[in-house]
Amino acid sequence: MVSGCVGGVPWDGEDGEGGVSEEDAAPPLSSLTPHHCHSSTRAQKRSEASRKLCSVLNTYIIRAVLGSWVEDYREMRRARVWFEHGGSKSEGEKGKDWCWPEGEDHLSLLPREVALKIFMCAGVLALCRCAQVCRSWKDLTEEPQLWNKVDFYSLSYRVTDRVMLSLFQKYRPLLGHLNLRASNALSPESLKYIGQCHNLQDLNLSECQNLTDTVMENIARGCSGLLYLNLSFTNVTNSTIRILTKYCANLHYCSLAYCTGFNSKGLHPITTGNGCRKLVYLDLSGCTQLDSEATHSLGKGCPILNTLLLNDIPELSDSMILSLAAHCHTLRHISFMGGTTLSDHTFKRLAMANKKLKTIKIENNPCISDATLKYLSVCKDLQHIYLAGCIRLSEHGLKFLGTLKKLQVLNLSDCSRVSDTGIRYLLEGSQLKELNLTNCIKISDVTLLRMTQCNQKLTYINLCYCEHISDAGVDLLAHLPSLVSLDITGCNVSDMGVASLKNNPHFLHLVVAEVTEVTDNGLQKMLSTLDQLESLDISDCEAVTDTGLQSVAYHCHMLRILLMANLPKVTDNSIKYVTQGCTYLSQIDISGCNVTDKSVQSLRKGCTYLKKVGATCCANITREAVLKLQKTCEVTYNTDRPKYLVQDMESFPAES
């Protein structure tokens, strides 16, 4: 204890020399006179003051010692950094922490071309922050090539009139590509400034609710060199289309998807004057107001149209497509997704008029039969065929597709009449890379055997709800050397079949959802060699516990997507392990799991790249925890009952 002197009275922190001893202690007050009582009280106050002063001085000395220790540590750190980097400091900088000299950091010392490539990987917000670091970084961030392409979509909620005005004032001549999708905070006056970007070639104004015909006229007049224009989900009318045909003669790509403000007469200007003669891509999905007159105008006014999307138009009729096919003979890609009633005759005329067709997508069409596949077989360049939900197709039609040597992608999901025989015809003729057989209930292990014998190029196979697929078939697939993606959701597979997947270490994407017989044992064996796995779905595998999730964390360090919904035996411990082992996760689904706020906290602290979290049916997670997580990523959350609990309740007999 440190001794000292206060008010001329020597003291130390303990009884002894210079302090108040037991012999000097005041006697009991009952045996003293008033004079003695006063002297005793004064002695007690002196003693108490002495103790307080001692405590204050000790605190001061401790702080001084610690401060000196911290200063020594900082000095040692400065010296170490000085020797490591060979820096030098003037007398005025002696008391400051070491920092890089201007323009001598690692990034500034790189060749300018290399540094610019690094900055090109950063978004708009990151570039603005980098410009505030130092003069050399600011100089780099002002390079024209960094501001040729500006994407505000991820920051659409922060894009205001002031931001746009600042951007246009400084980088207006440099802008070549501008994405303002869903930037609804911008006023029509700010959108008009886009017309001053005379070098603009690519413009995305999708979902901009403040876009008007007047604004589009300003943009079209000033940006006559536009090549790509996306106006989907906006309120444009016939006037906008007339303006585009007048001023944007070089337009190559145009999307008017789900724009219901124009009608068939609005497309008539395409056929007159300069029109849109160079248009090669047109998206009219969701434009339910179209009729035969509209498709006639398209076929006549777009002589080199290459891609046409007519999705989500249930009223699409044969006469509309026949009118198009009569004038348009350059189509390479066409799509009728969302359900139509087009007949075999329509596809015959379409195929005959466009024999160089490469992609065709048809969904939920109950009218077409095997005859359509026969007509499509004349298009020898076909590479991608999508026939989901076309229930009249059978193995006889697939025999025609087997003659297409360039076919690479085929989707036959929900085509319940397709059998092993049809797939055999298909595999013998073509060199497929992707095959989707979701809900094709007649497919069995025989098809998988054919795949291993005839096709060694398959990279993606989807066998969802093919109930005749067994462990033996999955074992065969594991020996396909090119296979990187497999979906066996709802198949009749056990631990043995799942464990056999370890024989292919090249898997990147695996879906083993709703396979009720899979346990921790099968999951551990499967993952033992799959260290390159990027996405895994084990949802509704109710036998999986924390042990199985620990094996995921231990082996799959490159995992980016993990879907583990409705696993009742999984707890917070699993999420803790996963966040420590799978640090690159960008999406995770813990819906219906027995987890609490601890899991949310682990996700928030352990997964810095997380962008999407599913947390539905999680009654033990509080809204406060979700709100904290929503600051960094998108979260889907509710407190409904998990699916397995609802099923258990429904299984109980009703009370009489």
C-alpha cells in the first residue's frame, strides 16, 4: 500500500506507524465528558476522511499505472508497424497512431488497371464509401469506366431526387447502363433528367410507378441510341409505344410485360414508318389485352424478331399465333408459360415457319398431344424444350424428340403418362444435359439404368415424387461422373440410397426433402465426401436431429443455401454449429424447427453474407429478434403451428 501525507498528517493504508492505532482509539462515549466526546467525534471524522483520501489516491495511482501500460503498448505497436512497413514519422505525428502514407497502401500501389478491376466489383454505395478513404482512392473511384454501369436496384428505397441530380450532374456523359428498377421515390421531374444522358444504351425502369408518357417522351428524345429498354409493370400507354417507334429506331430489346395501359391499336405504329425494325427481343407477358390484330402488327413490323415471350396470357388463341407465324419467320425462342389452349395445328404452323427454333416453352396446355412433338421434330436446332403440365403427352411423342441431336434441356414435369419406354427413346437419340421428370409416376429404376448406359453428359436430374425410384436407382445415379445436381424429393429412398451419393464428390446441389426414412446416419455418410456442396435441402426429413446438422457444418464449408424446414428434432445447437462451419451461407430456412432467439442471434453474428432467412411457424422466436435480423437480410416470419404439429392434431379423433 502506498503511504503519503495529507494535511501535515502522515498516513498509510494500514494500521501502524503514522496511522490511527488501537491504543489511540476513542473510549466509549458513556465514560467521557462532553469535551472528550467532541474530541472523539473529531478523531473519528479525521479517520474516515483519511480512509476516503487513501481510496481516492489509490484509484488515481491505479489509473496512472494502467494508462502508462496502455501507452507503452501503443508505442510498441507503433514501433512494430514502423519496422514492418518501413514508414517514417515526423515530430508532429509522434503521438498519433500509425497509418498508411497517402497513396502507399496496397491497393494504390497496384497497377491502375488491376485496381480498377477490383473497384468494378463494388456497388454504387461501396464506391461512394471508398471515395472518402483517401485522395488516391477518390481519384480511382472517379474513373469513367466505373460509372458506365450504375445499378440502383438494391438501393431503390434510398434513391431520391437529390441522389439522381448529383449523379447526372457529374457522370451524365459517362452513363451507358442505368438500372432504376422499383425506384418509386423518384419524381417525374427527376426521371426526365435521364434524357440528358445522350450516351445511354441500357435503361431499366421496371416497376417505376411515377413513369408517365411525358417522361418517356423526354427520355426517348434525348436517348435516341437506346438498345435495351425495360418498362415492365409500369403505366405506359399507346403514346409511349408511338414515341418509341418514332425516336428509338435502334431498339433491340424491349419489355412491356404486365403493362395493361396500351391496346392492340397502340402496336399499329410498329408497322409504319421506321417502326422498330431492329427489335430482336420482345416481352409481352401478362398483356391480356392483346388480340389477333396485335400479333399481326408484331409479325409485320418486326422482321428480325428473335425472341418472343407471351407468358401468363390464358386468352391466347390459335388465331393470334397463326397471324404471327404468317409474317414472322426468324423466331429462335418463344414461350407460352402460364397455361394456354393452343392446339396441335398452331404448333405445326409455328414450327414450319420457324425451322431454326432453339427454345420453346409450353406450360399446362391440356390440348396438345404427341402430334405437337412430331411437328417440333422438324426443328433440328432445338436445344431447350419445356412441356410441364402437358398431360396428353406419352412415350410415342418422346420417340420423335429422340431425333433431335442438339437437345440439351427437357422438362416433362407433371406429364403423368410418360414412362420408362419413352425416356429410353429419348436417351438413345439425344445428348441431354438437364432432365426434369417431376411427378412422372411411371418412371422407375429402369430409366436410371438407361441414363448410366446411354448418357454420360447429364448434369441435372429432377425426380421429385417419382415413387418407384428406390435405393438401387439412386446408387446408379451416383456413378454418373458429370452429375452435379440431383433432386429426389419424396422418393422411396432410405439411408442406404442417400449414403451411396458419397460416390460422386462432384455434387454441387442436392435436394433430399420429404424422404422420411433418412436419418443422421445416412446424412453423415452422404456428406463425408461432398465438401464442394453449395446447396442442400433436407426439409421434412423428420428423423434428422442435431447430430445430422453437425455433420453438415463439419463437411460443407462451401454451403450457400441450406433448407431445413420442419425438422422437429433440431434445436439451437444445430444452428450454432451451422453458423460456425458454413460461414458463406446466403440463404437458410429454419421454418418449423424447435429453435429460439439464440438461433437468430447466431445467424446474425456468424453469417455475414446472409441475404434471406425463412422463419415461419417458429413460435419460440420473438419479433424483437427478427427485427434485429431484418436490418441485414430479408426475413419471412410468423408464429403459426408447424406442419407436423397440425398433422398430429388432425390424426386425433374428434370429440363426440
